[in-house]
Amino acid sequence: MAVEDKKLAIKRQFLRYIHPLKSITNTSDQKECWIEQMKYLVKDFKILLNLSFKEFWSTVVFNKQATMGLCTFFQEAAPPHLMDQLPEDSDILKIYNEIDYFAYKLFKRLTTSSENEENYMSPHYMWGLLCNNNIITIPMLFDICSIYGQLYKKELEIIFKELFTCQRLYKENLKSSIQFTIKCLSQFQDKIELDIEYGNHRYQSNETSTNIEEANLCMIEDIINFLLDTSYSISNFLEIYPIASSFFYQEKLHLKIASFYHSIKPLIYKKVIAMNKLEKFQEKLHASRLLLVKCVRQCLNHISIQTTKKSENAVEEYLEVISELLAYNEFINDYNVVYNLIKDIKKCQQFNKEIDSTRFDYLLKSLELINKPYTELEQKELEEQQLELQSSSSNIENAKLQSLINNVKDLLPHLGDGFIQKCLEYYEMDSEKVINMVLENCLPAELTQYDLNLPLISEYEDNATGFDPSVKGNKKLKKLKAVLDDKSFRNEMRTFYENYNFTEITCAELESYYNDEYDDTYDEVEYVIPEPADENEKRRPDVVPRVLMEKKSVTELVEEESSDDEPQQPLNFQPFCENPEEVRERQARRYAAKQSNRSNRSKPQAAASSSATPSGSNVELDRQRKNENKAFRGNHNRRNAARYKQQKGMF
């Protein structure tokens, strides 16, 4: 049923919304002008709301400017988490709240298909009009979630459910919007890294340091506001319409958020701490971190619901996603703190015992290793705080003690600081009483044992040494020496160890230990003691050097050497020229061997040739085949030979 009619559409110039900070700087005239314009915008909203059912839909469909004010307000409005972006002016806030109220009422009428029994249309037809004419789009829904997500949550849940049920095109638009969001996060990540790391180098040299600081402050504020607004929009959208988590998961938005979080968080905190503005932005940073972690949790709800149903494929998929998220330490640590990921994995392991336990163990061990440096850092911070408190308290005590020692030394300068400290500790830090007792020479025996010139010794040095060096005569040291010299414990232990020297053995056991007869086989053999040899005989005989010997032939020398007792090898004599007879004999043998090899090779070939031709028919057949197939392989210049024969007239 068509409810729109071009004739019923009102012809009016509708106004767009303008953010107050864009049009108002300082002057009061600009403020009054902005308020007048916004009053005109409120009037536009009221006119649209007061139109009849058919006039309203006709104007919305055929007058493209009718919803321009609503769209611009949703784009530039200040959500509840960014109300500090509005000027703190009662008049401006009053007109802004009025616009906010009528904008939501107009959105409610746009999403209402029937007002009464006479004025109605089907929800499918209404959402078709809104989708095809781009009156309500997916980006507008994200803005609505950011502005009204917490205030009108139940109403928006009904609207969103009807929207995605009646018009399937919104689901396709949602997927493309998620892809666009991922692309924006990637570009914004690159921009943040450039702005934060190289921000100071991008300004001109003539700009002062104050101008650069203001520019950096504005830049950081814009980045934090963007993070907070984006995280609120996605988180509220998934909270209002949780079924959409499957679309976000399919497009892998959770991985992009984890990567974005891992790289951006340290940079922003480093920059904010360097600017000394952590207190100003700490609340917004904390909220944006929590919401980004919550967005990933909402994306993974699609799988975690299936894991509770003990679906093995869902568990495998869940473990794979967690292993992918482990690459981003900064994110996974905060996620584990907020949602206790270790508990979830153990619970998943308990319900799914069919899956290999090593995967669960690997994830748990990885989480422990990731969380270890953060826990150590927290412990170190706590220890530092405790040390600061202890040092501050000890510094106060030391200052009080030093002042009391100075009071005593003013009157008794010959006393050492350590001796005065002992006296003050004994008399409960009463300096006057210490002075009186010293002057009256009425110090007790506990104090007289110390040296009067004792220097000031700290408690740490006292504990480290193990004895008090201030005591006269070093009584503790003497006592320690007496303990070391005392050997009375030997007498107590002597009787115990003497029992090990006595063992009860019977005569039979004693005989069995060695029962062997005497062997007299070699008693009759006389052992001759060798006489000592003469020292001159031990030396080798004198030998005349060969140079002084008479000239002898080689054969005589060889005979003399061979006549010795020890056998010696003959000389390896090689003549200058080989005997020609031996050479001729060797060549004759080689020639004969070569001829015999040739004759042996020719015999099997002949036998093969004789066996290969059993009849003339086979020879004829081979020739025919050769003649037919001779063109398929080279035959040593056949063409030139044929041409030569033809020229000579041979055929």
C-alpha cells in the first residue's frame, strides 16, 4: 500500500545542524546567531512531527532536505561520553538538549510503520522505503547507538531486530560497513604513529614551543576522543543487536582491534606521560581500553556460545582464534585481566576432553609467559612504593635521632655519636635524662661496657657483622672463640665410633677367610743372580767412519753389511737404462693380448649376424621398411648426393 504522494510533500528549505564549536569562537553575536539557527532547526523537527501520516512520508521520500538536519545532527552530536566537547554555556546546552530530544522523536516516527488503524503500512514496505531512499543507513545506526545506546536501549533493540529481519539489504550494507571500519582503523593507526612519533618535526621552525605544545595537545585529544567514540559505537551496536556478532567475526574485526590496540596503546600512553597530561586523559583512555576489549569479547560470543554446546569444531575454532590473539601482548594481557581468559580455556578443556590436551597446555603456558612481565612490573611497583614509605619513615626517625644526638653533643662533645645513640635507646629517647646520668656518672653496667668514643653504626651494619664491636674487649668475639676451641663433643662421640673397631667372628669363619695350601712346585729351581756387567762392554764397539775407510766396491760393502747378525733388506737397485730384451718381450705380450681381444669381439657379432637372417623374406622386408622410413632421419647428405646423380644422368 503506497502512502507516499509527491503532491502531498511540503516544499520547505530545511536547515542542517552545526556544531557550536565550529560557528562560535568568542563573540556574543556568533552565539546568538547559532542559537537562532538551532531554533529554526527545532522548528523543522516540530513541523515534520506534526504532519499527517501521508504528508510525513511523502515529504520524507520526495523532499531530500527533510532529513538533512537529522542526519547532520547524528553525525556531529556530542554523545554522553563526549559532553565536554560542548561549551559550558547554559543557553547553548538548553537548545542542544531540545534538539537532541526532538531528533530522537523524529527517528522514532521514521521507524514506526503504523500510527492508528487508518494510517499504517507493512514493516517490510516501510523499511524498503527507508533503505532504498537512503533515509536510514548503517553509519547512522552506529551514530544512534553512540548517542542513545544506553538511554533508549530496549526501544532500539526492537527497532534493530525489525530492521534486519524485514530488509535483508541492511545485512549486506553492514558487512561493507564493517570492512570500511577495518580500513579506517588501519589508516588511523598509520596516522597516529606518524603524528605521535614525528609530530614535533612537522612544525615550522618559527613556531614557538607553546604553540607546538598546544598543537600536540589538540592532536592527542582528537585521537583519544576518536578512540572513545569508535569503541562506544561498536560496543553499543553489538549490545543492542548481538546477532550481528557473527558478521563482525566473519570479517575478522576482532583481530584488527587487537592489532590496533597492541600498537596504539603504548604510543599514546608514552606521549601523554611525556606531556604530563595523564590525569586529564586517564579516565577516557581507561574507558576506551575497556570498550575495545569488550568489542572483541562480543565478537567472540558467536563462538563461545557454540563451545558451551560441546561442538568440537567450535572449540577448535575458538582455540585457533585465541592462538592468533596471542601475537598481541598488550591486548591479550588486558583481555585476560578483564575476562580471565585462563579460566575460560580451562573450562573449555574440562568440557571437551576429546581434543588434544597439548593445545590447551600451550595456550595456558603462553598466557602465563605473557602475563609474567606485567605481574613482575606490578610487584616491582609495589616494592618501590613500600621502599619509599619505609625510607621516608626511616628518614624521619633518623632526623629525630640526629637532632637528639646533637642536643647531647652540645653539652658533652667528647662523647661519640654511637655511644649517645645507645644511651638514648636505653633511656627511651630522653636527651635530658642522658645528660644528667652522664654528668652524675650514674650510667648502668649495660652502658658502661661500651666505648665512649663509639661511632654511629646503622642497624644494617650491626646485623651484617654478627657481633657488636662497641663492647669493650670484644666479649662476643671471645665467646665465639671459646665455642670453637671447645672439643668436649669428641669425648661424647668417641665411644660411638669405637664400636666400629670390634667385630665378633667365629673360628670357622676365620679359617674360611684363607684356606689355601702352599705351592712348592718351583722350590727346587735355583735362581741365578746375574753378575753386574762391565761398563766398557755396555758401550757399542768402535767404528771407523766411512770417510777414513779404504775405498771398496759396492758389492763388498753389501756383503759386509749382510754378514752382520741381524738380517737386512737388499738394496733397491735401479739401473740407468732398462734392458731392451725385457722391453721387447713386454711389448710382444701386449700386442698378443690386444689381438686376442679383437678376435673375441668379432666372433659373437658374426654369430649374431648369421642368426639375425634366417630367411631372405626378412631381409626384403627390412629393406622395404628402410626405404619407406629413410626420410624421417638424417642419412649423411642424401639430398646433395641425389642431386649429383641426377645431374650426371644416372637416373
